[in-house]
Amino acid sequence: MSFLHSTLRATSLAATIISTSLAAQAQQPKLDPQMQDVLDALKGLDAKPFHTLSVADARAQASAADAARAVQREKKVSPLPEAKIVTQDIAIPSASGALPARAYIPEGTGPFPVIVYYHGGGWVVADINTYDASARALALGANAIVISADYHHAPESKFPAQHDDAWAAYVWTVENIHTLNGDASRIAVAGESAGANLAANVALMAKSRKATMPVHQLLVYPIAGNDFNTPSYQENAGASPLGKADMEWFVAQVFTSKDQTADPRINLVGRDDLRGLPSATVITAQFDPLRSEGQSYAEKMKTAGVPVNLINYDGVTHEFFGMAKVIDRAKVAVEAATADLKKAFEKNN
């Protein structure tokens, strides 16, 4: 083989390797640039992975919502029109004491349909203030009263305290929402992450107890299983703001034993009593360890005959939903969710 031929062949091989490498890079999933801005802001606020912190420090550090607000201020994005929603702080009685809650009331005469909303935070961190943006956006988009209900947190209150509180908040809303000009015959449940698990359980409890059924479920990246080796857990083990080790940390705070996660209130994908549940919107995110179980639960509901709108958003992470002011895909997700809620409310009007 001539020197020239060898050189040309080597050059061709190198070009092929480079081309293959570039093609592989192009196929790698990429974060949405707006999502990256929020994660950069979160890093700038010195937020650390939950699993590296004590409970006290995890509660005290900046949240993903804080990072989104920082980006909103930096980009001088107006808080309107969501800021027009009127709020009223209330206390919901329960067997374990008063639960802080906030009513978000849209403009108009009513009576309004109602959304009982449960915030995320792994049942350990965050509160109704942290998730204010989601509740405001839902109230505005669905033209509904949102009751954002808090619950007792772990490790001070172990499972199933949070589920008991969620049910108490729902029952109180059904019985008392007329005092806030709400329509008790048009109540939906909604939540994010740990709160989406609570919302799903409220629907299941209403069915089993033959109580007033919610007309719709909005489940945003729900905790719906106890398998930490799903495809999305493997893909997003080190993701921010939620990774596999962080979820394991939450489990350690909430449950007296990891075996408790097999409880059907946690392992929703293992249930076989889903027939007859209200319609659902299930929203998942690409860079989220919870994506697989949320999608599996949606498919199981579909198989049981439940009308389900399952939507996955590429390029975004856990916690993106409440960031509509700074992430376009979050705005699209909120619009999809509120469109489904309005459809359910109109159907039951």
C-alpha cells in the first residue's frame, strides 16, 4: 500500500470517527436553554442536593421556585396577569390539627369551579408559598378557585399522615367551598410530585368511600411507584434539582421502613382498582427520575378505562411546571392542564 493511499485511508477513517461522534452528540438529549437558565440560577443560590443535607438545611436552602423567581427578576418579566388573583389564607381543621391553606380566587361573579391543589417537596420540604406560582396559574387559566392545602411534613409526621391530611382538606373543601363562592359539584384535584401522589390518592379514596368524586385529576410528575431502577431513574440518577439519591433521602425521612413504599398509596402502578376514576391529565418531564412511573400510572389508568391525557415535555426537569413565567414549555404545560380542567368543569356544569 502506498504512503499516499495509507494517508488518505487514515484521514477518511478519522473523518468517519469525528462524524459519528458529532452525530452521537447531536442525538444526546439536551436541556431547554430556559430550563438551563433556572438551573444555573439555582446553582448561583448555592443550593445543594437534598441527600447531602440535614432536613433543617434542606428546608432552609433556596428552592427551584426561588431560582425561577430570580430569573424572572433578572429578565424583568411582569408578574401579571397572575398577580390579579385574590388570595385568602385559611386554616382547615383536621384530626391532627389545623392545616394551613390558601384560597386563590379569580375575578368574576361565580360560583366558580374548584381545584384542591397539593404542593410537592417529597413530603419533607416546601410549603404553599414555595408553590404559589402553580396555584396562581391554575386559578387564572381554569378560572377556578384553587385551595392550596398544606399537610404535616416528615420526619416529624411519618407516612401516612400526609395522606390523611390531604383527605381532610378535600372533605373540608367539598363541605365548605360554598362559603368562598365555589361550586362543590365541580371539584378537581391537582398536585405536583409528592402532591400529585396525594391528589391521586384522594380520587382513589373518594371512589372507595363512595364520597363526592372529583371531576378531574391533574397529576404533574407524580410519585407513583417504589422502583428506583426504572429507565428514567437510570437516565436521570444525577439530575438536578431531583436525582435518585435525593429520592432515597426523602424516602428515609418519610417512612419508618423502606418496605412501607410497597403500600398501594405509594405504589400506584401496582394497583388494580383504577376503573371508575375521574379523567386525568398526567404531565411528565424528560430529565426527571419520576418520568417512567408517571407514564406507567397513566397507562394503567387508560387500560382501566379512565380517559387520560398523558403529556411528556422534553428538555425540562422536575419542578418545571410552576415556571411558566420564564420557561415557554412550562407555559404550554399549564395551558394544556387548564384546558383539560375547563373541559371537565364544563362537562359537569
